Amino acid sequence: MRLKDKVSIITGSARGIGQATAFKFGREGAKVVVCDLTPELIEETVATIRANGGEAIGCLVDVRDMHSIRRMVDEVLSTFGRIDVLVNNAGIVKDAQLKNMTDDQFDLVIDINLKGVYNCTRAVVDTMLQQQSGVILSTSSIVGLYGNFGQTNYAATKGAVISMTKTWAKELGRKGIRANAICPGFIGTTILNSMPERVLRAMEEKVPLGRLGKPEEIADAFAFLASDEASYINGIVLEVGGGVTI
């Protein structure tokens, strides 16, 4: 088990990529902290991890709210005594062309996708510094690298996550803490459920592998970067998109 006994906090982990990552980490022996906003989904995810032989606890966390984040960190430390991995995965989309985007749409995506990553990382970094070890992983996007029509707010946050990741890699590397980001491409999660079939087919046609990615394929990449097998990987931005940006 490549993540045996690593205490791993995963935000937005009751569905989609985050849930797949929680399941993967549980199978790899991590002590998983499932963080999300929906109690029922948190409980279901924790129960599934435990049913498959893993160890997990659930925490109700709003990444915009430092009080809820600090409560979660305190619970993790009182339960496990350390924090080895943080996966910043919580995120939303509120798409619109620039001329139609409202301030509320822009601000909400910034608060969750960008400020939320800062909030969670700030809340765990002191513990990691005391340990002289830790891994900070964040979900960016190919949109953060190349932009995308109708996603001014989302692209801005995902580009900023990359910049923060590289900054943390420089600041914290000598303290034994690694920071890396993953840029998923077109991944088949519930976020795509509202899209017309023709749009989904067009997305698939853009990918050299000819299909959408699976949440589990992003989870596999996170598990590798969280493990000691990636001990000399720091500050990278890993595209997991089937070659869509070639």
C-alpha cells in the first residue's frame, strides 16, 4: 500500500474526482478525511471506504469558512495526531461569457476555487512545518493553462492555483513539504450531466485517446504524487487529459 497510514485530507470528496480520490487513498492504506458540504454524501463516502477495509472520518467543511476548516483540522489532529497530505479539490463552475457574467458568479468561483485552496493550505501548513514533512496537492485544470470560452472566473482561479502551487514548492520544499498540481482535461463527472450529447461527443473528438477521462484516472495521479514514490517531484503541473492539449 503506497499510502499506508498517511493522514490525508481531501476537500470536495463526497462526489466526482474528490470521491474517487478518497476511495483510491483508502484502498492504498491512507487514513482518509472526507470533507464536503453534504452530510449524507459524506457519510456514504466514509461508509464505502470502511466497507472496503479502509480507515476514514467525515468532516462538514465549507472551504470559504476558516472556522469550519479549523474545526476540521483540530478534529484530524486530535484523532490522528498529524497531517501528511492535503488534496485541495473542492471547486465549482458558474460559466458565462464575460459580457454576461455577474459579480456574484465571479466572486463565488473565486471564493471557493481560489480562496478555498488558500484557506485549507494555510490551515494545515503550520502542522506540516512542525512535522518537517507533508504533501500539498491541488486540482487545477487545463483551462488554467490555456483558457476557455465562457470561463473567465474558472480559468482565473485554476491559473492562480498553479501559481500558488509553484510558490509553495519554492517556499516549503526545504522544509520537507512538496506542492504539486494536477490539470484534468475533460473528465466524465456529474458536472457534465447537463451537457447535450452532441457537446459531449465534440469533446471526445478533441481528445487523441478518443474518450473522456475517468475520475479514477485523476485519483491514480493524485495517489502517485502523494506517495513516497514521488519524493523528488515538487512544483510540477501534471496534465491528465488524454492529450487534448497537444
